[in-house]
Amino acid sequence: MLESPKFIVNDQYDGSRIFTWLADMCGLSVDLVNFLICQISALFLASLFRSLLHPSKVSSKVRHIFALSIGLTFGYFCFGQQAIHIAGLPAICYIVIRTQDPRIVQRTVLLVAMSYLLCVHLMRQIYDYGSYALDITGPLMIITQKVTSLAFSIHDGFVRQDEDLTRAQQYHAIRKMPSALEYFSYVWHFQGLMAGPLVFYKDYIEFVEGYNLLKRPSSNGNLDNGKSELVLEPSPTKTVIRKVIGSCVCAFIFMKFVKMYPVKNMKDDDFLNNTNIGYKFWYAMLATSCIRFKYYHAWLLADAICNNSGLGFTGYDKDGNAKWDLISNINVLSFEFASNFRDAINNWNCGTNRWLRTLVYERVPKKYGTLLTFALSAVWHGFYPGYYLTFATGALVVTAARTARRMFRHRFQSTQFTRMFYDILTCLTTRIVMGYATFPFVLLEFMGSIQLYLRFYLCLHIISLVTIFILPIFIRGEKRVKPSSSSTSVETTNQTTRTNKDAKVDKGPTGKQATAAIPATDDLNDEHEESDAENRVTKRKVHISDNMPQHQLQEKQQQHNNIILHNTQQQDLQQQQQQQQQRVACARDAVSVPHDQCEMDQLSSKLKEKIEAETKNIEEFIDKTVTETVSGIVELKNDLMRDIEFPKLKLGSVTNAIGGGGSSGGNLDKDSLVAASTALRKRNISHENGMDANCVIEDNNMEDNSATFLKKEIEVINSVVQQANVLPAMLSNGHAK
């Protein structure tokens, strides 16, 4: 029997105490029980939100009202009178957004929201210092992220030009002021009020209005052999079940092991004086790891709630599988097996990382980016001294790790064995550094953290400082190719052109797209002019060579060859610089790209691929054994009945309706497409009483064809039954699916 940890009863908790009896039965505090009740209820309400309140059935106004009403109900149930802050902070910020100039609205909202949040943090530390009980600061921190990101998106959309924005900023830019209903629905929607994750305003509005549904790649469609794209809405059931199971496993691990390695023991005199430094490192690593599973549980469950409502869908991958990673807040495997501190940070609390990158890192001078990002993160968390010790140590370690990576990584890339050794070594080092840097975040106290750091002899702080300031003097780092000033200006122009093209693809037909397309046209004109100039030079050369002596002709030819060689070398150098610039752009735009796509050498990525491969093998084995033996004949019959169910919808008509043809130039016929989609979604088969084997089709003109097809179907099924050994081969060839 699992023994739950003994949680301290918080007398300051202002939420509902109706389920105190359930809390006593489970051994949990009433605030945690209320949190779980709200999240489990939100999980089921999300399914109703996706089905009964689908955008095709109700208006966006109804969806907005439902989402914010349930969110406010959950807020009052969990926080009681403290829920007034949930309404107060966004209300003040909305007034600022509607009244302030867009040129300064982002700074004003950031100042107002952070001031309000810090006042609440300070009040909590006064009346409930060091408590981990559920309180209003959690939702307020998420609301602060929402209102500030919205203000910066408004500033980007109304004030800044597209060429001055990164790809992520271009995508999230807002050019229409939100209405009151849209704003408060975005702030209070029940899917992300309690534990996040952060969703940007544009993504949320597209989800509510139904514009988030993307198209499956045409290579995965089999109705018209890849000639069209079908708009499909995937089911999130498998993803939701996987995340809920992961959340339950993390909750079990937390409750099982948190009492074995309590964090409070780290400040006891017996632990400080009577244990060696190796055990201190081991205990700090395990204690902080156990605490992390509490956050894994909350974030995975919150992510499952959003996915179950349809929020988080980003399209399909190359294999046709739906992706639900738009707002995922945690990548457990990528974090636990990260090979450096920076990768670990990027996979932890991903919503906050996206918020910090969008607000700070991309908008300040690069040399201050890391420091200011950690500073805002520390202030956003509150005034506990442990937060600032952790983030100061983290900033130092990240800088040292970047320097060490530049000095040592390229020395281990010669063979597969050395690369694997480097990945394993850096992964273990990251685990040790993670426990060393994050225990003040959990301990919260300043003196307790300082005393423990002194027992560690500040070893990792000293190693980091030596790595940053001393080792580069004696160890030469990896060489970098620096582009010249002239080529840099040319490459900047090309990069701006590519960015504008991407903005054109992402944003749809707007007035600024025509402007974005101009640089590409100029490039083409330049190419034509260069080609014409070369032709003119060639013709002139031929004409002169007719009347030129042989030795002068050879000299001219040699000069021409030297010029061609010089131009070729310049083109090669520009291509290398262009590739380097693209790599820099990839790192810069990481806010909109999964991080593992930029760091392919991570040990976590390799382990994740192995786990996914084994999972797919298990699923294929289950499908092969269960599906073929139990439901194979039924699926085969459904496949054969397809033409009977839709006698008027022929394959050619669907192809012509969707793909277009002839003089239409590929334009979609809306009436044909609606009719095709309606026929694909509805079954119009009626069965008369007393008839077991005869199907009556409502279309009288197709009775003869139906009877003929039924006869053929019965013959096929009889032949399959008689030759049972042929059925697995037919199923494996795709007849059943």
C-alpha cells in the first residue's frame, strides 16, 4: 500500500473545504485535493468543449463564454476570496491596453502586471513564509505571462515593421485590438488557468474560432492518389491517454520518494557537519529530482486537458501522425537526459522559456540577453532569496558551459565512441550541476543555502569562473568563420528577403505581402542583368579576337580566367557565410522550433527515438494479433461496403471536386467539395425489419447495382473464409485499413 507523505495543513488557505473528508481519507491537504478535482473536471469538460461546443456547431462567442465561466468557477472554488486578484490584474491591464499608445503599451503593461504580481508575492511571504500550499500566486504568474505577451504582440503588430521582427514575432504579431470577451476568455479559460501552460493570444483565438485545423500532407491521402489535401481534425485520445498515464506515474514517484529524501534535511546541522561532500552532492541531486516530479505531474495533466479540448494541435508530420506539441510545458526525457545545462533549461517549463525569449532575450543587446533573462525569471517567481541564488548560479553555469563546449566538444567528434563518451560524460555532469544549482530554489532560505554552498566549498562556482576567465588563455577553442563587412551586408539583405517570404507564407494575403515580395523580384532582375552583361562581354570578346594578335589574345584570356576564378572563390565564400547565417537564424528562431531539431547530438534525442521505436513495434504487434484475428473480417466488410454506402459519390468525382481540373486551373468547386465531405461523414443506410441479409438503398436508380455488388461481396467473403490462410496477407497489404 502506498504511503502518502504527510502534508502540512495550511490554516491560511481560503479555498473551499467541502472535500476535507476526502483529503483526510487520502492523506493529502485539502488544497491539493481541490486542485486535483478541478483538473480532473477540466479534463472531462475539455472533451465536451471539443465535441458539443465544436466551432462547426456553436459560435465563437458561446465558446468564449463557456471557457471563461468555467475558469472563474474553478478559481473561486480553489482560492475563495483571493480570486479577486484573478479579476483585478487582467482588468487593470486591459484598461492600459485600451488607453495607452501602442508605442509604449508593452512597457506599461509589463510594469503594471509585474508590480501587481510582486505585491501579491510579498503579501504571501509575510503571512505564509516558506509554504508550498496552493495559493493565488500560481494563476497570477500565468496571467502575467498572458497579458504581457499580448501587449508585446500588439506593439509588434501596430508599431514595428516586418523586417525588424523575428519569425516568431511576425507570427504572433496582432493587428486588431481584442474585444473584452476575447481578452478575458484568453486570460481565464479553464484549460490553462490553474497550471498553465502558456498559450499565445493568436493561437488561442484561432483555436476558439476553429482556424487552427491544418491540412494533412497530400502524400498521406489515398482517395485521389495524392492529388488533393483533405482537411482532417485528428482525435487527441491517444495523446491525452499517454500524458495522463505519465502524469499519474510522476505523481506516484513523487509521493513514494519525496519522504525518503526530504529537502528540509539539507539545512540540518547533522547533514551539514556529519556527511562528506560526495553524499551531499548525491542527496542534493536526488532531493531536487523528487521535487521535479511534482511539476511533471501538474504540467503533463494540464497539457492533456488542453489537448483534450483540441488546443495544441500543430498539424501532421511527414508520416501523417498528428502533432500535439504547440503548448507543451515539459519534455521529461529531454530534460532528464540533457547533455548540457542550457538544453535542460530549454526543456523545463517551456511556456515560460518561450515567454522570456519573446519578451527579453530577443529584444535586448545580445551580451546582456542571458543575464536579463535570468533576472526577469527570478523577479517573476517572487522575493525568496533561494530563487535569486539559483538563477545567479544558473547564469554563471550556462556561460561557463558555453565556453567549455566551444573549447572541448570538437575534440570528441572524431569517432563514434568519443562522441558517445562525450554525451554520457556531459549528461552525468549536467545531473550533478542541476542538483548543485537548484537546491536553493527548493530550500528558499538564504542562510541555509549559503551554509550548504560553503560545505560544498563553492567548488562548481570556482570551476565555472576558471572556465570562463582562465582556461581560454591556455586552451584554444573551436575556430569560427567570421564574415566580412561587405558580405555581411549582402547576407543581411538576403536574410531579410527570406524572412519576408516566410512572413508571406505564414500570414496570408495582406497588404504587406506585396512589399515582402519585392526583394525577391529585385534579385531575379539582378540575375537577368548579370546574365545579359556576361553575354555582351562574350560577344565583344569574340569580335575583338578576330582582329587581335595571338600573344595579346592569350594575355586577355588569362586575365579573363583570373577574373572568373576570383568570382568563383567569392561565390563559394558567400555560400559558406550564408550557411553560417542560416545556422545563427535557426538558433535565433528557436522559440517556434522544437529545440531537439537544433541540437541533434543530444543523448536525450537518441533515447527518445529508441523508446518511440519500441512503442511503435508494440503497437504494430497488437494491431497484427488483435485486429487481424478479431475484427479483420468486419473491417474488410466495411471496406467493401464503401461503394454501397455512398453510391452517388464516385472516386473520380471526389478527385475532380477537390483537385480541380480542366480549365478551372485547380480551383475548388465549393458545392462539390461540400457534397463530397457530407457524403464522407454521413451514412444513409436503412435496414427493414425482418431482413437479415438484404440492404435496401434509398436510391431507386441504384438497386440493380447494389444487388450485384452484394452478390460479389458475399462471394468474396465466402472465398476468404474458405481460404483463411489468405486473410493475413490481405490485411497486411492494406485491404482492411
